[in-house]
Amino acid sequence: AVVSTQSTGRLYGAAALEGLEKSNAVSNVAAITHIYFKFIPYDSIVSHFPKLRVRFPALQGLTFSFSSISTLKQLNALTAVRRLDFLSLSPEGNPVTNFSLWKYYLLYRLSHFNLRKINEVDVSMTDTVLAEQLFSDLGHVTLHQFDISRVLSLLPDVRRKQVLGHSDTLEQKKSISPKQTEDRRKLILAAEQKNRPIGTESVNVAALSYNSTVRPKSAKTSDKVHIASSQLLDEIVASAIARQNKLTSLEKVWNSVLRDTVRSAVSEFACLSATVDKALSAVQET
């Protein structure tokens, strides 16, 4: 079902996606700023992302409820929407929200969007900086697995021509050493960074993509990228879980530790002379 109320379009069930294609399904298309998806598998919605901005030119935000978003890499697909001001993922039916760093990954992956709110909470500059610190290595590791042609394919045509214009040696692609290849890669990335307009997606971030279809087994490069990304994500997840477990354990015993410490201090001050004598004896023994 498709229900539109003032500035919000609500879609319930996978069948409602057909309404995005029909001109008469939503009466106030130009006024829609928020689309709410519920009981629709995320992977079924992904193919519609590139059309949302065209279909709803005033679109500012999306909400997903019971959408089966379970991995961080699924969030990569949101870049196809091209611009958003806010995004909400309900904990119900979206297991990825159990991962404490999902919001920071989202901020990093959609850094060119300059999101203002996530789950109705304002995004601060501190959040943005922390997101970059946490996940920038993931982008670098993933991009390093790409050959030069794959890196260039991540760029829009205009920026690709600008980058190639800053590298006269890129025309020579045969019989080059690994060192020459790496030097060219660095040259491309430096040129891309220099010519990238403000508010556009960096090539490091663009390397983190998501394809909801099954990957071909023969795609060796894709396998390397997938393995590298998965390993780094696993390390980040393990570190976050270990830190959270320590905090949880500390919270459980903190009250008793504090209570015992206070009692011990009070007991010592209650028998101040005995405590002093004991301390002096200990000093003399050492």
C-alpha cells in the first residue's frame, strides 16, 4: 500500500514499490520530502534509489522499518539517492542497528551528503570527525585492491578527464613495473583529490559499494576487495564488542567496588591511630 500525507509518502509491503513507478500512485509528488518504508526488504528497495531523486525532487529523508538491513555494506547503496538531509533506521527489523558504530559508518560512507540528522538526532562535527577516524582506513584498503582502470571507473566522466589531464604518462599502460603502477595510482589519487568539487564523493568512499545481486565466482578482484573489507570490518566489530563488554562488566561491579572502597576508607579513618601505626610498621619493614 502507498499512503501519502502532506509531505510524507508511506510504503507498506513489497508490492507498494510498484507505486514508485506509477504517476498516479502518489498525488502530491512535488511536496514529498520524506519517504517511509515498512515491511519491505531493503534489497528490493535498492534498485529504486537512483529514481527517487527524479521522482521526488524535494526529497530530504528516508526511514526504514522492518527492512532487514543487517550489514554495514548494505548502507553503501544509499549513495545512489545522491542527496539526503536525514535518515532513520528503526531498531525493529534492522539488525545492523545492534552494531554500535553503524551511525559512524553511515556518516563516513555518505560524507558528501552532509547528513544533518540520523534517527532524529543531530549530527555534530565531532561525530563527523570520529567517523572519518574510524573508517577512513577501510576506504584506503578497499581502493588499494583496485587496478588503475577500476579506480578511474569510479569517477564521473568530467572528473575522469580532469584527472587524466594531470597525468601525461597514463597513456602508457603496457609493460610497466609494479612500482610504476603504484606511482601512477598515487598520481591519479592526488589529482582526484585536488580536482574534486566540494560536496562530491571521494574515490576512497566510492570504492565502498553494494550490489544486492550474487557476485560471480570468477571475479577475483571483487573477491579480494570483499575479503579485505570483511577482515577490516571484523576487526573493528571485534574491538567495539570487546570495549562494550568491558564497559558492561564495569557497570555491573562499579557500585559494589565504590561501596567497598568507601567502607574501607571510613573504617581506616574510624581507627586513625591504628591505621597510622600499621602504615609506619609497613614503612619500617621496607
